Amino acid sequence: MKELKIYEYQAKEIEDTLRMVANTLKSHSKETCLDRNVIQSWEMIQNVLTGEIDKLTSPHLTQKYKDRKNK
């Protein structure tokens, strides 16, 4: 999988935007596919900011991540 480099401020803006989207859509319930994808993306960018780029997010999304990584 290709690794990308971005500036920290860009990652922080992405994280903040995903947080706002999650709050606006009340995605923390993870009821819909959109909710789950928003939360997963938010968790991924948080992992990037903490230096844990390879850390998996929500357990129910683990297989989806592994499938993408193997392509």
C-alpha cells in the first residue's frame, strides 16, 4: 500500500472536520453504513496523528481494512 505524506495541520483539519460530521450526523451510534464509515475515518486520522498509522479501528471494520490492504 502506498504511503502518503501530509502536513500535520492538514491531518488536524481532516480530524476536526470528521469530528464535526460525526457529531452533526450523530454517527456515534454506528447505525448506518455512513455512520460507520465516518467513525472509521475519524478513528483512522486520529491514529495518524498519534503515530499509530497501522493500528486498526473499530473491530467490526477490521476485515474491510484487511481486504483493502491486500489489494
